[in-house]
Amino acid sequence: MTDTHIGSCFCDAVKIEIAGEPEAMGYCHCTDCAGWAGAPINAFSLWSSDAVRVTEGKDKLGSFAKTEASHRKFCTECGGHIMTRHPEMGKTDVYLNIVPGLAHSGVFHVFYGERTMSVPDGLPKFKDLPADFGGSGEMLEE
């Protein structure tokens, strides 16, 4: 049986359901994620896009795509960040802080070449993305 996780935006106007488990969890240092999150690092959880669906408030789901690689979704009522669809990868990054009880356990850093702060945590650091996610796979030192 597949686990189902329920989440919602800050004001509960938009609700989502996620099936199964994430394909990857980590930390993104790209300038786009940092700017969107308003923080130097974005904790991500990548799921198959088929596993993530909006169950309530589709009419309140806003979207912004600075590039075709990332379609960022937010609630138009409270402004809360909900997810980022990555159509080229067929993956969706769900912001786990909107899913009560689902813990983040990142296993690597991506776009570490764009970092604004170093994180000496012993996890692998990719200059851009791992090769199996379409990147160079090049590693950087902590």
C-alpha cells in the first residue's frame, strides 16, 4: 500500500496530496531558489509529478516561471509557497514544511557552485546537478 501525505498552504486555501515517497531530498544553492525562498539554501524534496496533485483550491494556485525548467506554485490568497514543477525532469519539488509530519532528510547539495554560504556537513556537493538528474555530476569540495 502506498503512503499518502496531505499538505496545505499557510491559510489552508490550497491543499495537496502526495503519494508514495520522494525520489530525492537535498539542498539547492542556485540563485533562483535562493531568491524565491528568500534564503541562501532551499531544502527540496523531489517527487514524480504524477504523485503530486492539488485536491482543493486549484483556482487559488498561482504560478511563476522565470525559466521553463521551474514552474513555481503558490497560494494567491496567503502567498505561501507550495511546490515547484520541473517539467523537463518530470519531477515536482514539494516544500515539506507544508506537509505536517513529513521530515526532510537531505542527502546531497546541488548547485553548490552558486552557493552564498558554505555548509560543512559531509554530504556530497554537486557543482550543478547529479548526472542522473541531467547535470554534469561534477563534485566540489566542502
